[in-house]
Amino acid sequence: MKIKFSMPKITSTRIVTLVISGLCVIFAGLITLSYINRDKPSQVATAAQGGSQAPTGPRQQNPQGQGAQQANQGGQGQSAGQAQPSSPQTQGQTEQRGQRQGAGQTSPGGQAQQGPQGQGTPQANQGGQGAGQASPGGQGQQSPQGQANRPAPQARGTAVRITPIKLDTIRNTIIINGDVLARTQVSVFPTVAGKVTEARFRVGDTVRQGQTLAMVDPSRPGDIYSQSAVVSPVSGTVLSAPVNPGDTISTQTAVYIVGDLSSLLVETHVPERFSGSVRRGLGAQVMLEALPNEIFEMLVDEVSPVLDPASRTLRIRLRFTRPDPRIRAGMFATVTLVTNSKENVTVIPRSALINTYGTWIAFTISERNLAVRREVTLGIENEDFVEVLSGLDIGESVVVAGQNFLSDGDPVRIIEG
């Protein structure tokens, strides 16, 4: 009888399965090993602490009967003093040190103390993490971690800049743009339609009231009429001459524009929210693009009784207090209008203020260089300064830079400049 043995057929699928199973077993073993050994460091530390907290043996005395060293007590008990018999020379040093310390005094760093009979007993610091260790000679030494706590360096404080609070004049202003115009400026129209036969003046010429400026021929083919004169209604300077001889014009065509340049003004428009502050006689300052480094004083001369419904602005006109021949009609002007002015009031820089939930605050400096928080009430203001109605006193110093990092009572460091 023959027994046949058949070997199972090994395929690639079985090989992959075996490899994966082996990796899983290895991975499970590593996890188990790490779980078993995870508490070993704490056990080692516990054993070390137990060894360091060994009971202190009986006091040993040298042949002279001097005191022995005591172990460190309290704290974590990481190291204890070790006492060994000392030589007579060492005992003498201990007695001398005990006499220098005096009864009831503890030397810094855990050095020897003097007992009732003058015997030196070096003790280690109690409650510290690292206690002093006794040297073979019987003198207490201090480990790096057992040094006396040094006082922490004092904070230097927040760097700030201050300025004194004083009385000054403040003006509430608005800045708007305008144009320089002639006070009197009219367009001259012909009385009849026809062809311009003669133009007697050019731009820039001076004319008088009633003077003939041009001639217009109203004749048509088959009809001959006498020429009609175009007369200036005002005296002034010819600002524009839009027509030329030979042009055919109607009664709606302006032949000349004449203006009185002896009296110039600036026309501008004030936003609606400031319209209530504008009145005649209000002062203003004007800068012109053609004369950039000069400021001209002006006064409000005309105020429109109504607002423009399209732009929601109020038209005003200002006149120069001192006419200047360099100023010409048509120049672009930047107007700084003074809507309110106060003298001898408490004024601080606008940069000193902080708005906290609708409340304006500022910081002053006490005699001890501490920040003091103050709530203030404001009056009129401009781009650089603001009036303070209450909350600050004359002679104090207010913080103008660095106050965003301050709280009440914080130490500060004042920077000049």
C-alpha cells in the first residue's frame, strides 16, 4: 500500500498573506513592549527618592565631642548631608565659624550655625529642591540648584512720550476746494441776429460801460438793413471773445464776456453737516496752486439762503482782505474755513486720545512714573488738537505715544523727543 503525500501549492497570494500576518505580529509585540516599559522612568525616580530619604543615623561625634551634620529636611529631599569624622583642624574651623555666626544666626546658603554651647552644626536649606551637601571636612557646600533666590530684575516699564497740558487757542476748521472768480462777470449778447462784421476788442482789453464792442449786420438776401452795435453793459476786462468777424450769430450767442478783475472772490460749496456753522464775516485761509507757499486771508462775504438739493451743499463766496495783483480769475483754491474758535482753553494733541466703547480716555504720569487713566470730556477739535472740557488739569503731562499698550497703574519709561 503506497501513501502519497501532496505538498500544498504555494501561490503569491499566500506569500503576501504570510508577510502581512508577520508584520502584524511584530507590530503587536512592539506595542505590548512599550506599554510594559512606559512606567519604568517613574519607578526609577521613586526608587531614587526613596534612597535619598533614608533615615538619618545617630549623630557621630569626633574625638573632641563636636556636633555632627544633619540631613536636609523638607522639600523633595533629593540629596542629604553626609557627615564624616573630621580632624582637629577641621573642628577648629567649625568652631571659629560658629563663633562668627553667633547664637541663633543662619549663614546664607546653609552654612554652620552655633548651638547653645558654641558647637558648629552645619544645616542644609530646608524646603529647597536642591539641598546643601556636606563636604568631607564637615563644611556645608551649596549645590547649583540650592543657591539663595536672587531678586527678580525690576521691569523697565513701557516706553512712552509725553507732552505738558497747557492753555492755547484752538480753531475748528473744515477744508474745501473752490475757484477764483471775478465779482462782476457778464456775457454780452447782440440785440439782433446776423453776421458779425467787426470785433473791436480782444481778450485782456479793458472796456468801459456803454462802449461798442462789435458790429452785427442783420441783412438778408434781398433785404438790406443797417448794422447793429453790440454795447458793453459794464466796465471791466474782456475775459472771453468766442466769436470772430464773419460768424453768423443769433440773439442767444454771447459775443464777449466782460468781468471786473479789480475785485476777486472765491466761490466754494460747504457740505450740509457744516452749513449751520457758516455765517457772514467768518474768517478763512486760502492757498492757491499757482502760489503754493503763501496763505491769503479771506472773509465770508456771501452765503446762499438755500442748499443745492442735488449736491446737498451750501454755496458761499469769500473776498480777499488784501487784493494781490498776482491772483487771477480761474485759479484753483484750497479753502480752510474756521467754523469755531476759542482762546485760553485746555488743549492736548489729538494723538493722546483713545476711544474705548464710546468713552474718550487719556493717560497721565504720576510722580512715581506710573500711568494714570483719565476719562475726558471733549470740546471743539481740529486735525491736530482737541479741547478738553474736564478730566485733565493744567501742568500735568499726557502720554502722546505708547498709550495703546498701557493700563492704569503700569510703570512707564519716558522717552525724550
